Amino acid sequence: VSRSRAGITWIVASALAYSLFSVFTKWSLDEIDPTDALFWRFVIAAPLTWVLVGLRRARGGPGPKAAPVKAFAVAGFVFGILALMAIAALDHLSAALFTVIVYTYPAMVAAGSAILGRRPPSRTWIAIGVTVVGVVLTVPEVFDSPDADVTGLLLTLGNALLYAGYIVATGRDRKST
């Protein structure tokens, strides 16, 4: 498998998992509490991740000792907080409303990058503009949802903001090394 084909496969898998997260999480919250959902998410994900690390190492990739442990530990902690915020938000909102609000994060990433001196290209701002128009056109109907509450909205916005910060920070670390 070529490197670009493998990269595209990972991108598609990631996008699919990210897009289905809110639906499956909302479905699981009918049966279990948010902390249980978080627990099982990581109980399942951690061993699978280590299997992938092992497979990658067996194919000549870097092993786990090649990673900057402190930076990855902090990133893992932040990602755990992100997951908790998202699951807690979904306990208060519909999956549709969560999805519409959380997808404000690309605009936050672009703004954060611009503030830090890495101005995104014009086409990025155009794409964000189109996304914002889509959100504005979608939100009035989504806000008619009976389960739209302030706690869920704040958790979702906080999740989007923290995720944007995570992306900006990890992108910044990668470029500086």
C-alpha cells in the first residue's frame, strides 16, 4: 500500500469515526451514564491503539519510545477532557444540535492560527464563511429542539474551543520540531 493511499485511508476512517461519534454516543447514553460511556470508549480504544502501534512498528515505523512522552501525556489528558465534555454535552443536547455547534471549531482553529501569526490562505476563510452560513441556516430549526439547554450548549462550545486549541497547539509543536 502506498504511503499516500494509507494516509487517505486514515483520513477517511478518522472522518467517519468523528462524524458518527455523536450518533453512537447519544444512542449509548440511553443505556449508560456519561462517565460509563467515557470509560468504555477508552477501554476499547486503548488496546486497539496499542495494536496499531505494534503493527506500525513491525512494518518499520517508530516505536512508542520514539514519541515525546511528556507532550503526548499532556495531549492525551486534554483529549480525555475533550471526550468527557463531548459526552456530557450529548447528555444535554440532541446529536444534531451538538454537531452543528461543535463544527464551529474550524473557524476557531483559523482564528487561533491567525492570532499566532500563521494566517490561513484565503480559500480557508471562504470555506469557513460557507460553513458559518450553513450553520446559521441550520441553527434556527435545530434550536427548536426540546432538549436544547444552556449546560449542553456551553459544554459543546467549550469542547469546540478546547479542540481548536488542541489542534493549534499540536500543529504549532509539530512545526517547531
